Amino acid sequence: MKQTALIITEDLSKTQILGGLLGRLYSFIFIGFLKIKISLVIFFLYRKYDLNILATDGIISNKKLKIINYSQELPSEEWKKLRLKTWKLTKKSLEKITNINERFFSFKNINLFKLWETTLAIKILFNYLFFSEIIEKKIKELKPSCVVILSNSRQDKISRFLANQYRLRLINLSFFNLAFINKRLIRFFRERELKNKILYFVKQNSFPKPKIIKKENNILLACDFFRHIKTLVPIYEYYKHSKQFQPWFITNIPNFINQVNKFNNFQPNNIFIASFFNKKLLKKSISQWIKEINKTYSRAEKIFTLDMLTDQDYLLKYIFEDLSPIIKYGTILSKLYLEAGYNLLKSLQPKGIIVLSDQRLIEVSLGLLAKELHINSVLVSPHTVLSADQINRYNITNRICVPGKYSYQNLLKLGISKSKLIISGEPQFDYCNNQVNKINLSNIFNKLNISKKNKQILLLASFPSNWSIPLIEKKIVFKTIYSAIERLSSKYLLIIKPHPGEDRNRLLQELKEWKISNVIVTDNTKIELFELLHISDVVAITWSMMGLEAIMYNKPVIVVNPLRIDYDQYIPYVADGGGIQTTSINDLVGKLISLSENKQLKENQLLKARKFISRYILPSDGNTCNRINSALFSCRDAKPGSIRI
């Protein structure tokens, strides 16, 4: 009887989507070399072992292997167990660094790493604990007599430790591997990203400060991400029209005015936060901080590279890879944003601060400073749905406004105090209902290079592939939709909207490789989702949040699921009536024809969808901004106008 072997491979979900000629060439070589190694393992071990291999979906195909895909091995309910582990490791790693130089790593009693703790926690969860959990789970299930590692990646290092813990034979085939290149590339891109943020800050520091007419009535809207503008614009206009308050956008977005003008043609009050850092001291301060960081970094590296053998501590020396850029450059950004934010708040003396994220630099720094200076603050959470892997702690503001009952109940489960939560609704939907008659259709068509609408439009929500939605899955979904549209080319036009976190050029390259043509791929910098939804007839998704927005705009949603994956574990569109599921090309063609020709069927589906979405988003009633304002100016109890459960 054969023994069992568990082969570990590196997660290649990011490697296989590298863009550009060099990136694609490197990906081809890396994956090709891995396949050669696996062929050697099969040749030498197949007669003696039943071979099980943990791999990224779609990379390996061999009848002699039992393939276990990373994306299918951790059900959503198991993610919740990792939340506590994640924050314990995050806290422990940041405490180790802080203890080296407590004076340097603080500003006005605020730890500099507070601006990065959520970012680090996400990396710890997805880069380490996720794989540790899966590998240990498969060791317990399969009870292998040996573990085979092929490289020196994170997954291999974790496997090496676990094999030792479970006293399993380790077959180490990590000779001549390319993991060190991956490691350096990841660090290079992360460090480049943070360096660019510092350079942007230095550039924006030269911008003039605006003239502040009145200090007693300022409301600050923190905006560090273009996607948040659609939520903040209606709040800005609410305060502008109130004549009681003076709203200000606090931003670092380079083309901010152009982004805002996609929603309305007006010149908002906006401040680049960097302009409030002392211009004379900027370069000198950065130079001094770099010297201090260099001393600290070498000490930190020694601490984290010590052998740590406990179940919890062994990951710390690997985590240093992700912590390193934060120490080198993240702490500089923390000091820049906290000091500029402090000067800003002292100058404007705002009545309140509104943020949409507890992860981005401006929003976290202003939220933490508001707490320190006892200024009213509220987090208007854009998280309509809190997925099982939700790691954020929602602890940087006095109050939290959520769009509906679902996120309210989930935050209660996470331990957020009931007195801190308000169900406000989603500002963008009140705003868009008011703007619907002002939308210029010809302007939207011009942005899409369409002369007029002579076909029905299917809007597809794209997504960047990763370990949870691998590239092969994305390809099958897209090819299914494209094949259906080809059959209906006289009736339907396919428009693809890139995800906000997706590289458009990479998406175009993927479509070219998959031979998908004669479709429109939108540019997120030029056209907004609400404009696309306004002209669309049907929206196609897997489990995207865009489905919720489509329903709010009264558009039918089709969940395209040719692989029959349980997408309802994320958002139960199918089970709860929010969308119609299709599992094949013929099925999708039939559903699209029915929705275009059977008005009663379409209306019945929309009625189900509106009932479905009421759980997630408070129905638009024109009072969302009133409720947000009440939350901002209520210390303990919400004022009249807010909704309580």
C-alpha cells in the first residue's frame, strides 16, 4: 500500500498576472520551472506515494496528482477564527518594534504604527495565517508520511516548520529556486509605493494654503481614495447648502478637482494636507528621521530573525518581510501626516471630521488626532457587507454610520458598542436620485465612444484575480459571458468595468490573450459607476459589491457561475433573490433574452431584488446626510432623525 505525500507549492496568484513584457516573461519562466520540478517529483515518488499537491488554481494539471486548490480549502466560517490570531500577531510584532525606540515611534501620544496596523494585519492574515491554516488542515486530514517542498517561499517555510512540529519526514527540493526573486520584487514594489507617497507629500507641500474665512464652523471630509468621492460629494453638498457649516475636502489625490467634477461641475473647498507641514523644516526632518530609522531597523532585524519556536512566534520572523517597508518608509509617512494633520486641526479648529476608512493615511491620521484633541468624528463606513475575512477594527472615530442592518449586526458581533453605531443609509443613493434628471446621456455615450444606444447593454463587473478568485476562474467567467454576447450581438453590447483596485492595462492584456474583442473596457478615471449603471440594462457579476449598487439603480443582476462555486458565502444574491444565477452559456443567453423580452419577468426579479437589498442598505429617503450629521454631533445618544434598532 502506498504512503501519502503532501507537496507544497508557492501561491502564484500574483506571479501569473504580472504585466508588461518582462513581467509576463518572468511569470512564464517561473511557472515553467515549477512544472519541471513537479514532473521530477512525480517521476521519483509516484510509485511509492499517493501524491497530493497544494497549488494555485489552474497552474497544475496531472492525472497522477490529487490537486488541492488553495482557493477552495478555507470555508468562510473558518475565517472568523483567524481574526483574533491575526490581531495578536499584529500587536506582538508592532510592540517589538516600538519597544526599540518608543520616543521616535510616537507623535502626541499616538503610536506611528497605528496608521499601519490594519494594513499589516491584512498582510499577516492573507500572506501567513491563511496558508498556515490550510497547510496544517491538510496535514491533519491526509496524515502524510512526508511533506515535499520545492522552493523557499512563505508557504514552504511554513510547511518546513509544521513538518517538524508533526514529526513528518521533510523532502526538501528547494535547490535552485526563484523564490528570492519573488521576495525581492514584492519588497521592491511595496517600497516604491511608499517612496512615491513621500514624494507626493513633498510635492504637495509646496501648494499654497487656502484662506480660511471662519474658524468656528468648519467640517472636514477626509478623502484619500478616489472611490470614496462618490460618498463624500453628497455630504459636502449637504453642509454647503446648510449655510451653517463650511465643508472642506482634505485630500492628497493629485487630480482631485477633476475627480470631483465627474459628479458635479463645481469648485469645492479643498486642502492638500501636506501644505500644512512646515515647509522650511520638511527636508531636514525627513533626513533626520531616516538616520534614526536606520539605527532602529538594524536592531529590529536582529530581533525578528532570532529563532522563534512557539506556535505563535514562529511566523514573526517571516512577517518581518512585510513589516520592513513600514519601518523604513511607513513611519516617515506617519510623522508627515500626523504633524501636518495636527497643524491643520489647530488652524481650522473644525467642529467635526468625517472619514470613510480606518486604513488610509489621511483618514486614519485625522481620526486619531480628532480623538486626541476631543473633536467630534464619525466613520461613514462604505462596507455594505462585512465578509468573513473582515479584519478592520473600526476604532478611530467616536461614532460609526453604516448603510444598513446587515453591517450593523455584524459590527455588533465584532464587539463594537451599540451606542457607537447608527444606521444612516448610503449618501450616494440619495444624491443620485436627486441628480437622475440632470444626467446627460450624450455625455456618457461620448465617454464610451458610442454615438447612440442602439443595443441593450450588459455591464460586467471585472475583478483582479487573486488566491480567492484565481485567474483561471476569471477566464472561464469572462469567456462564458463573451460567448453569450457573441450569440446576441444584434441585441446586446458588452461593457466591462475594471475593479477600482485593478490595473486596466493588465485587464486589456488578459482580454487579448483570451481572444475577447469588440467590447468596451471603461476607464475609472474618466467615467463613474453611477453613469454606467444609468445606461445599462443588465449587470453581470460573480459576487461583486457592484451587484448591490445595480439593484439600488433598479437594474437586474445576473450571477455568472459556470464553475458552480458557492458565491453566496460572500453575498447571498442567489439564495435571497438578489440575482439570477446562470451556470452555462446557453443558460445565460436564455436569461438575457427573457430579461429583454419579458417585462413581467424583469419586474418580478426587480421586486425580489429590492426586498433583498433592504437588508443591506436603508431605502433612500433623502435624509441620509441628516442622520450622518446627527451622529457626528451626538456624544452618547443619537439625536432625532437617526434610526435605531
